[in-house]
Amino acid sequence: MRACRLALHIGGMSNRIAPVSLAARTDLMSIWDHERNDGLEPSTLRDRSHVKAWWICAAHGSYERRIDLQTKGVTCPLCLPR
């Protein structure tokens, strides 16, 4: 008997860690640019969100990046190795 594709997809999701509020991620909140993110509330956003936000790099200042990419450890575009 073949399993329903939706059932397989839902079953596969059970192994993943649930997204958490961005406000609970102290590592991300330490580089959150409060001035440029005016209107975005970290408590209403999840760490897997595709919303673009502004972050602060100690070496290069503010830069814009999607929240989910920042969560995965992608850094400032100027700090990336070339």
C-alpha cells in the first residue's frame, strides 16, 4: 500500500525543531539593529522567517539579510570570504 505524499511530508516534519520567537534568540538580538528595524517586533517574528531585517556588524555597520539566513549563521556580506 502506498502512503499519501501529504502524510509522508507531515511525518517528516515531526523530526524538526519547532521555530522559536526571534526575541528568545539572544545571539541574534545582540546584533539586531533596533533603529533600522523600526516597526518590526522580534517577539512577533520566528527564527525561520523569510522577512528581511537589519543587523549590525561590528566591523562594517548595518546590513540587511533575511532572518532565516541570519539564523543559519550567514554573516555580514563584507565579512564573507571571497
